[in-house]
Amino acid sequence: MKSVVTHRTIVFSHANSFPASTYGVLFDAWRAAGYEVHAVDKFGHDPRYPVTSDWPHLVNQLKDFIEHEVGHPAYLIGHSLGGYLSMMAASRHPHLAQGVVVMDSPLLHGWKSAGLGIAKKLGTMDRVIPSSRIAAQRTHEWASMQAACAHFSGKPKFAAFNARILSDYLAKGTEQHANGKTRRLSFDRDIETAIYNAMPHDLLREFRRHPHQCPVAFIGGTRSRELRSIGLNGIRQIVAKRLSWIEGTHLYPFEHPDVTVAEVLKWLEAFQLEAASAQAPPIS
């Protein structure tokens, strides 16, 4: 039996509007556990990979990043948007993925999938995806870093973040404006909105046609509104019993980074045991 080399490498893909640099606490912990960690910092901002319907260029951006920046297969870990991109890349380019861990990226199915497809055709995504409407109107510029800190610290969603993650978001999720005076979001809100509006609506069918050749696990947030609105039926068809939970909202990696790190490592260890068992010679 041919031996398969397993690389202790993670390629992480971020949630919409949160640059990969926001996840530095998680990256440091995974590195301390013996993994290389690589990430595209902001999907959708490279003009070579524009945001279009169903995100084909964003998937290609992830594929090219793995091929040219990493150079070997890896474990693909993704949060929200990043979870979808990780599953899509693993399905379309199986030689690049050793396993996939999806953080709170449920799959549409049935009438919800069909309804989203109709909304995309009609250009009414902002009516069915509240995040699209919110992104388009998001406050994105402040008079100073102090003003930006006060803005985010006063919002319950961000107040629930781990302190270092919130600090990383303020430092790297915002940037000095070219005018040298104001502070603004580094993740363009128009691109964030475009990503929501271009969301694939029929991924479950694609994954049935092109099943993943590597294991896929799903970690859900116990209080995730996104997961509650879509349900588990779609993702269960892909991950089967590889499903676990973390207390928190859709943004649990920011709320409970230590627990998130440990849960991902648990799944990577399970993947490695599966791979070792598959390569073991039969007992005669």
C-alpha cells in the first residue's frame, strides 16, 4: 500500500469582514501545538480574484494560495465564509486538502436554497440576508483610534470578544486613512456586502456530485442565529457524525478562542488517526 505523507499544516480562511489577522490568538496556539499556519488575510480585495456570483474567484484565490504559498496539501480550517471556501476548495481540488474543519458554516437545502437562488436573480439579497443590508450601512470611519475603540467596545457583540482578539481587530481590522487623520475599516464594506450578495445557494448539490475525498468536520455555536435559521440537515449530509459544539454565537472563535483551538486540534487528531488506520496493513 502506498504511504501518504501527512503535513502538519493549517490553511485558515476567515469570516466575512474579519481579516485573518484578527485570529492571531488561535494561530499562535496552533503553532504552539506543532502546526504551520497560513492564511489569506482578506478575501475579495485582490483585483485578480474579484467577488462574483457563487465566489469562483475566491475559491481560486484559496487554491492558488495553497499551491504557490504553501506548496503542499494542508488541513483547511474556515470560519463562516471561510468554511464555505474551504469546503469548495477541498471538493474541487481534492489534492490540496487533507481534511476540513468548518466553523459554523451551515449548508442551505430545500426551499431555502431555492429561495436564495431566486433572490440572487432578482437582486433582492439584502431582503433575505440581513447581514448584507447591515454591511452596506456599517459605520466604517472614525475620527481617531480612540473613537474606533469606543465604538466597538460599546457594542455587545464585540464586548463578548476575548480581550486580545478585540485588540487585534482594532489594530489590524482598522487602518489609518490616507488623509493621515481618520481611522477606517481595513475590510471594505462594499466588498463585504458583495460577498454576502454573491453567496452560493446550491453547494449541497455540488458536494453530492463531487463528494469530498477527505474527512470534513463541523463545529457549531450553541447560540448561533445563522445556524438556527438554516438548520443542520444540509451540513449533516456532508459531515455525518463529525459534528461538535462550542458554547457561543456564530462568532464563538472570537468569544472562546482557547476552546476553539482545542476543538479544532481534536478533529485534526481524529483525521490523522483515520488516515493512519487506512494505511495500516491488514492483519493476516
